[in-house]
Amino acid sequence: MSAHQQTAASPFIRACRREPVPHTPVWFMRQAGRSLPEYLKIREGVAMLDSCTRPDLIAEITMQPVRRHKVDAAVYFSDIVVPLKAIGIDLDIKPGVGPVVEDPIRTREDLKRLRALEPEDVGYVTEAIGLLTAELGETPLIGFAGAPFTLASYLVEGGPSRNHERTKALMYGDPELWRDLLDLLADITVGFLKVQIEAGASAVQVFDSWVGALAPVDYRRYAMPASVKVFDAVEEYGVPRIHFGVGTGELLGLMGEAGADVVGVDWRVPLDEAGRRVGPGKALQGNLDPSVLFAPTAAVEAKAREVLDAAPATGHVFNLGHGVLPSTDPDALTRLVDFVHTSTEV
């Protein structure tokens, strides 16, 4: 039995398909990582990008929150710049800063440094997912990739940016170059997702972390076509496709239109309103404010109840509205999983 068949009846996959579930499934963005002492221990002395290329480490880090929190899905441990590094882009993930690109991409000549991602560029992904699906059994593994707009932002800015001024200057100033850049990045993203799905990932999430910086008219014109290309290219596999961005309340309808089966919602828009914006036919994922986890348990549960009350009757995956914050108490996450499971049991 393939990993996809093995996980088909899991609450997470059923919720993504808007089928009835025994309880609302839960997983957390960034559930694997800095909030866990066992993660910090295993990462001691290992650079971030190195940890993303060692199958034993990837598998162990991906499994840690599944064992600890009893979440309904694992998410493949990686970083959105991994495929860019794999094709030879000179970049590093600097602690406390994030991905930094040595030589940013800003001219047509620079596009020559981008090539399609081949499976052999990321052999460690196939190996790690083989280890994971063997251990996970009926628990789904979510594949992971960055959306073309967000990858382009990193490449053009040279690192994280508050205002995306270089990105927008290129986007508005040379729309043809911008379109070609995003088209190349869509191919790289597709390549990265296909490797994960073919190795056994049961669902995929595309992170467009920075796309909330765009107005809807600009999203439709400058970002959406490349995202559509990504979602269309993996449709044939039949695995649920999740689309998530931060600060995307004004873009939710368009993000659903781009082709995902599940739209991730940050904490700024209640799920009932998000459902109206996304429209029928899509599942929703989210959307507890990650900062709520620092409040006392009773307050966390009250806010979680608000999320559950606003969620659709079928087709809801409980998650945070963004990633787990590094200083979050892991026990607060474990308690939250238990609360969502027990309070939604059919």
C-alpha cells in the first residue's frame, strides 16, 4: 500500500477533502523546530541548511512534534530556500536574520543562474521521506515549498525585507523580467513538490509568506499566474494542496482561485468571514494567533473555542495563523491539541 493510500482515511486528509471527521485535525506551522528542547539539542553545532540536507536529521526533527504533541500530520522539515541552494544559488540561513543571498538577482543576465530542479539535486529529500513514511504509517506527511513570489522576494532583496522595495521596483519597472523570474521559480517549486509527493508526501503546502505585501490587483497580475502554474502542475497526483500567506485577508478569494484545495488563514480574519471571501468548494486551515499560546491555559482554550465556533462544519484543519513562535512552551501546544481533539469528538 502506498503512503497516499495508507493516509487516505486520516482525519487530516479527510478534512482537506471536506469529508466528515471523527475530530478536528490539528497540526502547527513550524511545529518542528525552535520551540522544542529536543530539536535544539539535535541541532547543536549543525548549521540550518546542513540540517535540511541530512535525511536522518530531517526525519528525526519532523517526527519530534508528532511524538510529543500527537498532532494529526507531520510537516516535512526544510526551508523554502532549500531548492534554490540545491540548484547552486549562493545563499545561507543566518541565525536571527534568515536566508541571505550573496549575489541578488536583479537583471536578465542574472536569470541564467536559475535552472530547473532535478530529483538528483535533492536526493536527501527522497531518502528522508522514505524514512518518515515508514515511521508515520497512517499519519500524513505534508510536503513543503515556498511560492514563487516569496522566493523571488528573497532573491531580489538579498534577504528578508520589511517593505519589499527592490522587489516591487523590479515588478513594476520591468514586468517582463519579473514574469520570467517567477516562471522559472514556479518550475523550481514544482520540481521540489513533485519529488516530495513521489517519495510519499500525502499533501503539500505552498507558503507565500510575503505575498500579503501586495494589493489584490497586483497579486492577480504579478503573483497569481506563477502560483496557478504550481498548483496545476501537481493536480494530477490527487493530493490535497494547501495555500498559505501572512497578512492575506484581502487576497483570500484570489488565493483560493489560484488552485489550492485548502486555504490557510492567518489570525486577522475570523474563519466564517474567511469562508465567505474564499467561497464554496475549499477547506480552510487556521487560525489561532500564535501569541495566544503565551496566555494561561483557560484563555488559550477560550480563543481556540472561538476559532472552532467560526470554522466550517466540514473542511476545517485547526492550525495557528502563522508559525509557532520560538519561545512557546511546548506543553501549551500539547494541551491545545488535546483540547481541540476532545472538544470536537463526534
